[in-house]
Amino acid sequence: MKRKVALTFCLAAILALFLMTTGEAATHRFKPTPAQYYYLFGGGKAALKVAPGDRVILWCEDALNGKIRSTDDLASKSGQRPNPQTGPIYVEGAEPGDTLAIKIVDIQFDRDYGWSPLPPYGGFLQSNQFTRMLQDPLPEVMYIYPINKERKTTTFVSHLGKEGYSVEIPWDPFMGTLGTAPAGGEHIDALTPYWHGGNMDCVETKPGTTVYLPVNVPGAMWSTGDIHVTQGDGEIIGGAIEITGWVTIDVLPLIKGKKVNTPRFENDEYLMSVGSIRPLDDCLRIAYGDMVDWLMEDYGLDRADAYQLLSQVGRVRVGNVVDTLYTVVAKFPKKYLPRK
């Protein structure tokens, strides 16, 4: 089974290279108009049609439609529905039961600042509609992070506390939202992560990562947005450092007739499985359970062996603990995979 899967991916890579070198692959550059942004996964008309082997260069608005320009612009006063998506994008040949494979190639910011909110009753450490407590909210604050493109850093500046205190932070750009249309005609808000992907807010969806998503409807109808300069594990305040910019994504050959149950990622170092649900322990069960399945199905490990090994070498990144559903990423170091 492992050799068959490896051969499949090898042939897929050869096909992608052939398309790119023969000129049959296309590059699509797309910047939506304000009226074209979509706030759901599922439904809507395709904004773009592409084929496997194509490259797409997409402009993405920030999480509040560019309404935040200074510390005086508060999220609660923006009047904006959050997380506008660029898409949906129709992939030729994608059918329910397939897996969409897309690789994030590059993210380029096109603004000299990012922002991050402290919203009323927002984040992981204040009460909210799910965890109701009798407490007053922290004061609402908007933080502005200047961007240094030469140094590839951003800067935290204290607003309310220690005067003159600032910290330079390296960039680690990634896409906060990335997903396909759900099954059964369901429409899911762009703030929510689930089986289709969506607002996972995990730093692993960055350049160099291949993302595997379930195809639930013809064409897959995938979208992306919510570019982040960087973010700590958990996104505990309810926002990363939000910014606008361009993302370059390669549409890889479809994995026909084999559908992932939950989003999977892969880079040079790790295989990664995603779990999105509440509570947090069930996120871990989904992510680690899917990783056990992956090691069994594609690499020939026995279930007990996979479970035991994963317990010793597995790693976890917490994407978010603030969205309508939480997200966890279970990671398996590829150096421990069976050799051919």
C-alpha cells in the first residue's frame, strides 16, 4: 500500500512538472472587488475556475475589510462582518470523494502595518457566550503593529502600561482561513473551522506547506483569506496580527477516489492532521486519531504500533481556542516514517 501511494504521489508530481514546463498550466491573478467577497464556506458562484497544475495569485482583505487604520478604530465599531474570503475557486475535475491538494508558495504583505484587537469579552481569558461569568470586560483596545519589510519584523508597542516598552517580533506569515465547500449543501460561517477546513487559524498553513482538503461538491469550491503576520499558539486574545496581501498557491493534481476525513498538512519535516471541535480534548482525539489512520493506510503501520510511536514522537500545535470551534494540529516527524 505504501509503495502504491508513493508511486501515486510521484506520478502526480511528474504530471504537475510536465504541465508547468509544457506551458499548459496557467497562472491566474485575482483581486476581488468589495462585492465579490464571500463570508461563508459553501454556496456562492465560482469567482475563478482553475485546473490542476495551475498557479493562483490571490489578493486577500484583512479580517475587518480594511477598516482598521489606527488605534482609534475599534473592532466593535467597525460595522464589518469578519473574515472576507477570496473565492470560491472551482477546480476542474474535482468530484465528491476526491482530495484537493494545494501548496502555499508565498505570502506577500502589501501594507506597512498590521493590527490586533482586544475586543470586549474577547479572547480565551474573558467570559463569553459559551463560558458565562459575572465579570466586567477589559477595556477595548486596538493594537497597531508597524511592519519593517527590510528586517521582516513587526513591533509590539505598549499602549496602556509600561511607557516606551516595545518588542520586535519576526514574521511568520500564514493563512488564517483555507477550506472547501462542506457536504450536503451546508453553509458554514467563515469564522468557523470544521471538517472542511475554514478558520483554523493555525500557523502551519504557511509557505512550504501542502494542504489536503476534502472535496465535498463538484469543483471543490475552495476559498482562502485572513492573512496573518504572525500569531502565538491558541490565538488567545481572539486575533492574530491581521494584514492584507497576496498569497501564491499551486493547485496540485487531485487525489482521485480518496477523500481525507479532516484537513491534513505536509511540509518537509512533518505530516500533520487537524482536529476542529469543542472541547479541546476532542480536537486532540480527532487530530491524533486521523494521524494513526494516515500512518496505517499510507505507510503500512499496525494500529498499535502507530499509536505507540505517535505517543513518543508526536507534537501538537494549538491553532485557536477562541473561535466558534477550536483547532489542534497533530504532527508526526517524517524522519520516523518507514523507509522504502
